[in-house]
Amino acid sequence: MSESLSKGELRRQQILQVMKQNGRITIAEIIERFECSEATARRDLDLMERKGELIRTIGGALLEGPGTVREVSFDEKRQLLWLEKEAIARRALDFIEEGDSICLTGGTTTFLLARLLKQRQGITVVTNAVNIAMELSDCEGIQVVVIGGVMRSNSFELCGPLAERTIEHLNIEKLFMGIDGFSITKGITTYSELEAQTARMLMRQAQQTFAVFDHTKVGKASLFTVTSVEGLTGCITDSPLPDDMTSKLLKVGVSCYYAEQSE
């Protein structure tokens, strides 16, 4: 079968096989493994990204596809769609006013929202993410409430019974929730059972819940469901959702908000 493939097609097929084993690949690895130029390696990854086989990162790529079950760490996520996530965070900031008590779960988009919150005063931020708490630690105008628990190193989120006991005593106005998958049929999903349980409890204590996510999460489902889409107040993302999805969301009272990206 491989005889009918061009040299480039065969190389890209082999790159994909490596990624299915390891979850990722770097430009340097491609150059070394396949004895090609840097320009060729970059062209291969760009072509494979356009086909939806992977997500480009700085210096390489991460696997993206129906068979992907691997959880991506916070540091890896930081390399993905940074400008889009900044735009989503700016749009989410529009919903936060002085005097609000909000909650930020873990995630790169919510981390960027925390950075933007430094411009604000008189806000209480509840979070179960250690990195978000640290980001806001020097802000005199923001009160930070950290939910206790056991930290998951991939996301810096605190989870477990201690976190749940704390959440029971909180009253949150607006919850901004980072997610791993957004689907009409599967709902809001995440890779971690502990994070899913923590997020469900936070939703019960919140008056409004907004899912914040980039377009790569749309139509995807991770292992554990947090809630059906009906559980949301709104979703904030970087690209318009498919018309049929938007129609179904509006029908169940979920508003859709889109970020404006800087040129």
C-alpha cells in the first residue's frame, strides 16, 4: 500500500504513527528521524494541522483526533492558541463588575482571565487552581479565596473531599469554568473525575456558570461529564459555533458569546 504513496505522504503517515504512540512530536525529532529539512518538517505539520490530524505548538505539534484520550498538561496547553485564549479571556472580563464574587476553575483561558483581573478592584475571586491564586497574590484590590484539597499536577487544580467541604460554604455569583470538551450530546466534559466532581459542586453554589473554551473543544467529549449544556448560563469562545449547535443552545436558554481577536 505504501508503494502508492509519495515520499512526503509516507513521511507524514509515519509522523502520525509516532504521535499516536507519544502524543506529541517536535520539529527537531522530525528532522532527526526522517532526515529532512526544518522547512519540510514545518510544512508537514502545517499540512497535517489543516487536515485536522494535530494541533501545532511552538516547535512541534500535539495529537488531535477521535482516538486522543491523553490529558494535556497546563504547560503544553500554554503553547496552544494563545492569542485566541487571550481574546476569550477579554470577552469574559466584560461580565465581571466591581463587587462581584466570582470563581475561576483551572485552565489556560481562566489563567489569562486572572491576569486581566489585575486591572480591576473590589472583586473576590474563589479558585481551586494554585497557579491562579499565585497570579493574583499581589493584587491588593482583589480578595482571593483558595479552595483546599489535593493538587493535580497537570492542571494545578485542588480537588477531593477537603475541596468539597469548603465549596459547601461558598456563595458564588459567577463561575468561569475551563473545560476539555463541549458537545450537545455529551455536555461539558473533562479528563479528570475529581475535577468534574469539584466543578459540579461549584456550579451548585454559583448563580451563573459560563464555560470558557476555544474552538478545538467544540464537538469533542472527554472521559467525565461535568454537566449537560442546559446547566450553563452561557458559553464564551473564539469562533462562532455551528448553526445547529447554536440553535439548540438558545432553545435551552444558553447564550453564546464570541471573542473579538486583535489584528
